Amino acid sequence: MNLEKLENNLKVHNSWKEFLATNIEILQEVVEEIRTEECAPIEPEKILRFLQQDLSKINVIILGQDPYPYPNFATGRAFEVGNISTWKGLADPSLKRKGESLQKIITCIYRNVTGDTSIYNYNKVLKKIEDKTFNILPPEQWFDSMEEQGVLFLNTSFTCELDGQANSHRKIWNNRNDGFTKKLLEFINKKNPSINWFLWGKEANKCINQTNLYIPESLIFRSSHPVARLAKNKPDYFLNFSGFSQVTEIDWFGREI
């Protein structure tokens, strides 16, 4: 694998070049394992999309699991649904439960930032968006704005089998003693130890616990996964997550770029 060509093709930010140079052999092993599989994201340049952000300016990491295994869904950003242009599109019945995580995230942001904790249903939030009382940017612009403000939507597995099972490539990326994801998280923590970590669900917490990270508890915000089926009165019920209101450096409604 040609490191210079990889960096140019992916438009890698300078803040990640040390990491790539040190771990190019591990990445080469990963590429060899998935080379013969049809995987998501379909576009190769989106697989390691996070490398385009300036690590020194990242304020929040939202740690996801792996890409959506459906055609045209995976964007390289955790939790983003790639085939919608409006928040109403996220409620399209044809999606079924495929966009449920993002629905819950937007609902949680509404509850956190507005203080209106009476709303649990995404359709009610959608009405607030449509009547402009919840003035959040449209989906793609919102994700762009979050990145611009220093939010990194990071998966722990960067590919999966297309139309396959969840976590189908976990062993390839992060189930090794010196795997790519472990090295990545340790590099991030070393270079930017002041990042706030949003850890949702057992997989995100497990991944962090298996690495040699030194993160103060004040920078860790835990919750169940957005789609976990828990009672509303449970302390880790996702819609009771308070990280969005506690990390005030980010305009969670999004800023025009």
C-alpha cells in the first residue's frame, strides 16, 4: 500500500499522518481481508472518512459501532443515514427501523437543548421542525456543521458486509490485541486528551475499556444505545441522556457553513 497515494486519495489531514505512517502495515492487513467482499460503505473514500478532520480541533467523539449494511446508507459517519435529504425522509415507512438511531438522537437533542422533556416521539419532534419551532439544519448540512464544530462521528468498525449482519467485520478491525481500532483510539486519546466521549451502549463502552485510554470520568457521557428497549424511568434510557446539554461548546441545532 502506497502511503502517499493513500493520503492524497483520502485527503488526509496532517494531524493523522503520524498515525497512518505508524500503522500502515495493520491497515494493509485489513485491506487484504476485506478485498474480496462487497462491503459498505460502497465508496472506498468514505471508509476512513474521519481522517479528513483536524484531530486537534475535535471536541466530541460520538462512538458508533459499524456502517449501515444497506446500499447507499453508509456515509463513513457513524449514525448518518445517507439517502435522505430532509428530516421527514427519516420517518419514511419504507425505511422501517433503519433510521431509528438517528431519530432517537435528534429527539434527544430536542429534549436536551429546549428543555422540553415531555416529548419522546420523533413524529412530534418532526412537527416542531416543520413549523420552525425546532430550527435544526437539514440532515446532511447538520452533519457537516457538527464536523465543522469539532464533532467526530466515529465507528469502531469501518466496513461491514453489504446486506450482511451487524458487526460482520468487527474481528477484522478491532478484535485483535494490536488491531487498527485499538491503535486509533489510543492515538486519538494521546494527541487530544480533552475530547468529550459520548459512549452509547455496551459495544462502545467495551471498545473503550479494552484499550489503554486515560479519559477522566468528567469527559465521558454514557447511555444505552439509541435503539435499546429500556423503560423511560431507567437512568441509562437513551432519551434521558444529558450530554448534549452539558457540552455547550457545540451548537447542536447546527450552524450554517
